[in-house]
Amino acid sequence: METYSNKKAAELLTLSGKLLKAVKPVRLADVSDTLHALYEVIPYHDWCYYKKNNPVITDFEYDQLYSLLKQLEKAHPEMARPGSPVEHVAPDLENQFPVVHHKVPMLSLDNTYHAAVLQEWMQKTGKRAYCAEPKFDGTGISLLYEHDRLVRGATRGDGASGEDITAAIRQVAGIPETAPWSRYGIAVVELRGEVLMSKKSFRAYNEERARKGLPLMANPRNAAAGTLRLLHPQSWEQHRLEAVLYQVSFYAMEKGVVPPESLLEQGKILDLLTTLGFPAPSRQKLVSHSFADVIRYCRDFEAKRDSFPYETDGIVVKVNNSQDQRSLGMTSHHPRWALAYKFKPRQATSKLREVVFSVGRMGAVTPVAKIDPVPIGGVTVASVSLFNEKQVQFKDIRIGDTVLVERAGDVIPYIVKPVKEERTGREKKIRFPVNCPVCGHPLQRPFGESIWYCVNMGCQAQVIARMVHFAGKDAMDITGLGEQHMRELFDHGLITDIPSLFDINYDRLASLQRWGKRSAGNLRAAVEKARRQPLYRLIYGLGIHYVGIATAKTLVDNINRLTDLVGVKAAVLMSWKDIGPTVAESICQFFNNKANVKMLQKLAHLNVNMQTGKRRPAAKHTLDGKTFLFTGTLSGMTRKVAAAMVEEHGGKVLNSVSRGLNYLVAGSHPGHKLAQSRANKTVKVLTEHDFLEMVES
Ligand SMILES: NC(=O)c1ccc[n+]([C@@H]2O[C@H](COP(=O)([O-])OP(=O)(O)OC[C@H]3O[C@@H](n4cnc5c(N)ncnc54)[C@H](O)[C@@H]3O)[C@@H](O)[C@H]2O)c1
Ligand SMILES: [Zn+2]
């Protein structure tokens, strides 16, 4: 395969951009030019992706180019060029290893991003049973077992032959050296699967690389493909590879033995693979005739793909019956009996226009890239955190770069890499400030860290960021006081620090432009509500380093009022659940700081709840020694909650009407216990309402 000069690469990339913009209507006069261009750019992207393991456009963009090529060739077969990318799989042979022939060609998959195309395909293939399974995003492998022994492992290669990587394959977790195929009379079997890295392993792998001073890998697929073909198997890098097997591509039975039932359907094959000790998606699969079921499965899987331990880029839908598969056959590029329904893209390319530096509530200064707004996975992304100076250096990100941006699930968007092939030479290095961009205070960097800090506690940016956190949804939840309004109120001098949030001059606020009585009134109501929030929210809202919601709740469990923490000793804190030395130290520091103590006094003065809300001791024993029994359905609580209330107040819950019973609480549709209790003079019958009054008195 050819290689590309930098100049040629840049040309082809520009051409790709033009084609992608023109993807929709192509006029007949342009067809020939467009086809010609596609015949040039697609092999280039295959080369980047398979040979260099460094794609320069997103998979979605590649699929768009490929789909355009398919459409044009279909509409104008006379213009199609022999040897077109539509006719074969993109070869990834590197001539590093001996070449071996696959028993059955190892092809690509046809794909779509549209439910309607999947539906049409299911109709076209005959509305049979289908097996749907995750499309694992790794690198394809083919395994050969003869007489129960693994004899060969190979890459896909050009589809007909691959590279013999048996030694490396033996290092991959989950691939057994032997498997009892002979139990089913199977003498020779060829399997297809994927070598991959779990998301967890990938993170650890990148951490290991960072420690060794190596550049980080962009994603688990790259990491798996890159390490599988290392020439020195058994290196530390291969230890994190795993495999998943999902297909029997070929088998030969022992003489006179008929193939077992379990080989006749895709769904059963997955089960068989699992039974024989192979990692296979038998638990995740769905077998169904119905398009509605299949598309629901695809969408459900897409919705929870972030919690799946492996990266997936779609669902593969396969005709379930093996005989049906054979009669449908294949093209020279993909089997006709399978279709990949691909998930919505989560990557996009955009231009990096400028870098701003934001100051967080702890003073950390974070570089944030402003990019041309681009939609990714249903959200428009315009700002992307660059984390810190070290990462910017590692990735060599520059202003003016075209950048590949990824936004996966709940992970904040990040820059995978700059597309260096698109550089013009006019890109500028990112300069890091030495002074706080907001207050001008000199920045400091703790030893061994890559983050710079503004250490001026009074820094306006930090003050506002602290208030934003305090008013946030998980903290005091003051609706209508997001970052923008917070800044506005601050600029007008209506608020200055956290306590001032409870002392806003609402008349003045109402007189501000775009505010008025109504909005001011709404904010007032939200602030009033916040005054009575449970204490853990206040603690979390204070933004103490290392104190998340869970730790805030632990603190509440161990105190009666917030001021109990003033002057607390680290040793005491460490005896509480899940509080280690670092967290304890941070809490001590906070509550021993004079300014903080003063702030708490102000909050108390402003009637902000500082109590844990545990029941007063007097109320605690209102039901001392009394016994209760419940019957029927309670309308305002479950029986479990009701029972907990009884116990909390010193009472006891019984299971049946007996001599020791004091109260029967009857909900709607009471059972025979009511009649029994009525017959028993010593039992008092209560309604749910009576019960609550009794508890709360
Ligand atoms: N960004 C780029 O520049 C660029 C360039 C070339 C290719 N690509 C990407 O690669 C794709 C084409 O690559 P491909 O030919 O390897 O096809 P593919 O990766 O889209 O699909 C085929 C492969 O899926 C894998 N697979 C995972 N789970 C499977 C399962 N349960 N059943 C069957 N197969 C399963 C197999 O390895 C199989 O070979 C493109 O659609 C694009 O996404 C991107
Ligand atoms: Zn500052």
C-alpha cells in the first residue's frame, strides 16, 4: 500500500472536508469528480486508521464518505471503478508476521445509523429470527482450534489472509489454550472475535504510560490494536488485553458425527462458546423476530453504554439461523446476513479559536478551549476543558488547530488530539499566565502538581465560584441563582459572600433591569426555602476540600449542630465512618479558621438551619413501651416507614393481635385483625391520622 507525503495528506484532508460538506445532493455533472475524489480519500483514511493507528477524521465522518460512495456506485454502476473500497475490506497487513489464510473470509460489516434502514434490512432478509449483540470496539481476530487445541491466532489482514500473531494471542486474557470441542464431535473450528481493553484497564494502562513518560493512547480501541501486534509478546503492555468471541466461522466434524443443534443458530452458538469457557456475549444478546424488540434493545443498550465495561460502537444484528445465513451469503466486503446499527457519534472536529483561563472556587486555574460550536451527541459544545499545562504539552495543542473533540456520556468533553495534518504553520502555542487572570495575584504551583493556583482567598473569581457551588442543586439548591445571575448580583453589590445570600435587598433587586417584583419575589422564596435545608446540604455547600455529599452526611450523623465541629480534633473525625487522615485534616483546617467560624456565626444569625434535625429527646420517647400493630393499606407511608417511626419513638411493633397489644392502626381495607382487636377491649383502634398525631405530639 502506498504512503502519503505531508503535502498529499493535507490535500486529501481538505478534499475530505469538501466532500463531507457536499454529502447530500450531488449533481450528475459532479458525480464523476466526486467518485474520483472518494476513490482517493477513502484509501487515505483507511491507511491512517489501520496502518498508522491514527485516524484524522471521526468514524462518523468516514462512514458518511463511505455511504456516499456506496450510493453513487449504486446509482451509476457504469462509473464504478474496479477495486473500489466497496469491493474489499481495507487491508491492515504490515508484513511483520507470516501470512496465513483464513478458512472463511473475514469481512467487514455493513452499517447504518438509521432505524428505518435496519427495519428495511430486516424486511428484505425475510423477517426471520435475529440475534442482536453488542458491537465491541476493539480489533478483530480469528482463532483456529484443532482437536481441542489452539493452533493459530490471526489478524483480519486483507480479509482472505491475515497475519499470524499466535504468540501474542496466547497472552490475551480469556483465550483458552484448549477447549473441549471434541465433546460435541467437532474436530476443527475457526472462531471470530475481538481483542480489546476494558475501560478500566485502559485507564490504568494510560496511567502506567504517563508514569513511564509515554504519550497517552486516545481510546481503548487504539490501545488494543496498537499493543496486539507488538513484536515482543509478553511485554508489560499486552497484559491488559482481553478477548471476546462471537462467531463460529467454520467447523469440521469428526467422521460420521452430525453437527450439534447448538451450532445451528447464532444465539445458541454464543451460549455454546460460553459453555466451552470462552468469553462471549451470551448474556447480553437478544433473539427476536420483531423489529420493535430489536430497535428497543439497540436504544436501551445505547442509553446505558457508558456503564458497560467495554467500549461499544453499535449493535450487530444477525440473521439467527445458520442455514439462512449461508443462503444469504456475502459480498466481497460484508456478509449479507448481518448489519451493524451504529450509535450516535460522540466525536466531532472543530477549530480551536482561543484559550481562556478560568479560576475555580479552590483557586485552581484551568485552561479552557473555546472552539467553533459543534453538536456532539445531542449537545452543542463550544468550551472544552484542557485540564492542565502538562496535558496541553503532551498533546501539543495549539490555538488555530483543528481538534478532535469527544463527549462520552457523563464525561465532560475533552480534546482527543489536534489534527496535525491540518496545520498551516500559523497555529500559536498556548501561553500560560503567571498571574491570576481575575485578581492579578501571582500564581503558585504546589510541588509535583501540574495545576497552578491563585492563592488569594479574596479573589473575586473564587468568591463567586464558591457562592455558585453553595447555591447549586446538590447543595442549598437556590433555584434561579446560577452563575450568570450570581455575577450580576455581585456586580451590583447586592451580594458579597455566602452569608450575604440570605440578606439580599429585594427592593433594590426588583428595580434592576430585567428583574422586577416578580423575579425578585421568586428568588426570595427560593432563598427562604434554602434557609431550612437539611444540614448536610449546608456542609456540602461550604465547599470544604474533599467533603462531598457522603462525607457531609457522615458529619451530620455525628453531631447535633454545625458549631459542634468548631475546634474538632482530627483524631475524633477519623473515628467516624470513611473519614481518612487527608479528609480529617481538611475539615479541621476549615473549622479552625477564624474567618470561617465568623461566617458560620453570620449564617446562624441569619436564621439558616444549623441543626441536624434529629428529633428532640423529649419527642423521642412519646411512645415509650407502647405496642402497635398495623392492618390494611396506609395512604401516606409504607408499613416499613410506619414501623420505623414507632421504634424511633420508643414503641414496639407486634405481628399479631395478642394480650400485650396497645394500638391497632387500621388503614383502608383492613383485614381480620380489626375484628379481632375490636373484640379485645384493651386494644385501642387508631386511624392513620390518629397515629401521626400521636407520633408527632
Ligand atoms: N475514522 C477513520 O478515518 C476510519 C477509517 C477507516 C475505518 N474506520 C472505522 O472502521 C469502520 C470499518 O471498519 P471495519 O471494516 O473493521 O468494520 P467495523 O469495525 O465497522 O465492523 C466489523 C468488525 O466489527 C467487529 N465486531 C465487534 N463486535 C462484533 C460482533 N458482535 N459481531 C460481529 N462483528 C463484531 C469485528 O471485528 C468486525 O470485523 C468504519 O465504519 C469506521 O467506523 C474509521
Ligand atoms: Zn485570583
